[in-house]
Amino acid sequence: MPLWDGRFSQSPAEQVLKLSESISYDRRLYPYDIKGSLAHAKMLARQGIIPKEDARKIASGLKQVKKELDSGKFVFKTELEDIHMNIEARLTELIGPAGARLHTGRSRNDQIATDERLYLRQQDDEVCEAIRGLQYALWKLAADNEKVILPGFTHLQHAQPVLFAHHLLAYMEMLSRDMERLADCRHRINRLPLGAGALAGSTLPLDREFVAKELGFEAVLQNSMDAVADRDVSIEFLSALAIVAMHLSRLAEDIAIWFSQEFSFVEIGDAFTTGSSLMPQKKNPDIAELTRGKTGRVYGALLGLMTTLKGLPLTYNRDLQEDKEGLFDAIDTIKLVLSTVSAMLATVKPKAERMLEAASDPALMATDLAEALVRQGVPFREAHHQVGCFVGACAKKGITLAQADLAFMQKSIPTATPGFLKIFNPIHSVAARDIIGGTAPSQVHAQLCKWAKQFGATMPSATKKSKK
Ligand code: ARG
């Protein structure tokens, strides 16, 4: 019979057990469940609610249970439903009647909410650390290839030349905002539900502030009904993860495109690509594709949990048990993808010549030409029109912009000077974009140095120089 058997005369039906058990997946919460119980028991004794001797027995018993769980020797029982009752039952087996005092002033409703917050707080830290790892990999790839130029794209069409490092650093910014979001949401995660009881608080003089301090929570949740009913912090955490997944997916897509034969901008190490079972010549960017593909399940977890919550009356309803599997899966997925992509990036090598060749199409410097006219005092719209006519005339004649002579250029751009003919150089083009956030090597170098400082790393260019 279950621990709540008092008013029942029959055990739950077999199907009921199958549908209602959560021990098959909530067992991963055991370190947090034990941590929470240790703090709770300590508080109960301090408040004179249970004998000090019993609290001492509970503490040593819980440590024994933790040992069994850590070593994998713990025997989980499905009929005990969840991690809370599995641990409590084993504790009572070990220490006898004192174990029966642990659940004083507590419900599984505030217990699970507490376990989840402790778990989320830890995961928040671990995901941030993994993002940091990816940032380092991006920085290293960028810093090792500081001078490499490739075409920047809009609409997947050649737009303007940019530094490869500039492109990679765009993801650094996105990932930094992801970490800001996670750090911000950590404050809201880090509040204590315990003491809410089933929903209304307790008639016993529980010291919630003490428990919060013991568990490292920043504050105590101020409404017992809110404390057991909501899962908004899980939703917030999942939405932060969904944004991380979206950023990873775009990075993966860039890499898959660059790796295609048509682009052929990068090489990826053999250990991070896969072959085809049929076509012997194939080398596929499966890691990038899976990174893109995994995004769906992270979004799914977010949408699933929001859907679970939306129709629930206050306070706790058993539906809330469904908050776990998607959350766990999303966290595992993000951590796995972050570490794999970081390792893959360490094997990525840009094909600098091929990239420069693509970025050397003179059409990519059409904007530079228009801006040269702006410097002469021509209004931008007029400049844009003249250069547009020039591009059209070149296309009609079947020549590139760089193949036109001054006389031909002046037919469309009357004020063109001989200097205009020298604009079609991607190296000059990137160097000229020398404003904050621009792709000029001086700007990008400053950014790379800023990141290097954050990582406590040395710029590869600095070590090269000092070797000479
Ligand atoms: N396993 C449950 C969950 O995860 C714990 C809380 C159960 N509470 C209850 N009143 N049945 O939500």
C-alpha cells in the first residue's frame, strides 16, 4: 500500500500505477530532494517541532540513502510513485519511527516545487558554463583567422565583404544575451516554495527564512498558493533555452551552407562529419544538421509545458507532474548540443582563398561606390540611382564592375574620378567600415581583444608576434 493509504481499502489498479508513477524520470531530482529534506528536518528541530534526536537520526539516515543512490545500489519501487516517497520509505526502513516525522509541515506539493527550483538553479549554472565553452570555441576560431574575408549575405545573396571573425562574433553577442537571460531568470528560480504545505501554509511554527538560508535561496515565496501552483520559472528557463537552441540552429545552418560543395567555404574535421551508407564519396555535416534538428524538441518542451499550465485552476493539480520530462529532455539536449558544437568548431577550418575569391566579386562593393559619391556631396538616393545604372550597364555589356573604364563609368556616374576604379577591393572595403560595430579589422581586433580578456586568453596574433 502507498504511504497515503489511510482512507483507502484497495491498492491502486495496475494501470493507475503505470499512468501515475514518475519515479522512472524524477529520480534525477534525488540530490535536491535530500538537500531540501535535510534543511527541513534541521528547521523542524530548531523550532522544537520534532525532537533533536529524531532530526539527528533523519540527517544520518538521509546521508545513508544518498550514498545508496549515488552508488546506484538504491532499489527504486514503482509502487512508491515518485522520488519523494521512495526516499522517505527507505529512510523509515533505515531509522524507524523517526523517519515518520520528516514530512511534518510539508506536502509533496511544496516539496516537488522546491526540488525543481534547486535543480533548475544548478542547471542554469551548467548551461551558462556550456555557453561559455561555445563562446570560447567561436572566439578561438575567429582569433585564429582574424584576417579572413568572406562575402556577407542578406537574402542568401552576396551583399558586402565582411571578416569571417566578424561573422562569428555576431554569435558571441547572441550567446551573451542568452546568458544574460539565464542569469536574470536565475533570480526568480531562486526563491523558496517549502513551507507552503499542500497549498495554504501550516499551523506549525515553520521558519521559512531559515530554510531559505540553508538552501541558498535568495527569498521566500510570499504566497503559499502561488508557491505550489505555478511553474512559470520552468517556462521562463525553457524559453531561454529555446532562444539558445534557435541561435545554435542558425549557427549550424551557416556551417552547413559553408560546408556545401557550392560554397566550399569551410572544412570540418572527419570526427565531426559522417559518411553515407550508400554513396562512398559523401562527407556530410550531420552534427550541424542535428543541431538544427534538435531545436524542435526544445521548442516542443516549452509549448508543451505552457499548454499543460494554461487551463489549471489553482492550486496543485496532478497535471503538474507532466512538467518534468520535456524540461529534462530540453536541458539534456541543449547541454549535449552545446558541448558537441564547441568541439566541432575546434575542427572547422576556413578556406580563406575560396572565401576571398567569392568576396572579390566587384558587385559587392557597389555600396562603397555609392558612398564615395555621398562623400562628394551627392544625395544618397541619387548616388544609389547612378550606381544602379552603372551596374545595369555593366550587366548589359557583359563585364564586371571592375572591368569598366572611367569613360564607361562616367556615362552612368558623371562625377566618377580615377579613384573610383580602385574601389573594387574587398580588403579596402572591410577596412573602410571603421565605426563601432563595423567589420573593419581594427574594430574586430578590438572586439577579439575584449573577449580574450574575458576568457583570460592571449590573442594568437600576439603570440605569433612575440615568437618572431
Ligand atoms: N510526483 C508529483 C509531481 O511531480 C509530486 C507531487 C504530488 N502531489 C500530489 N498531491 N499527488 O507533481
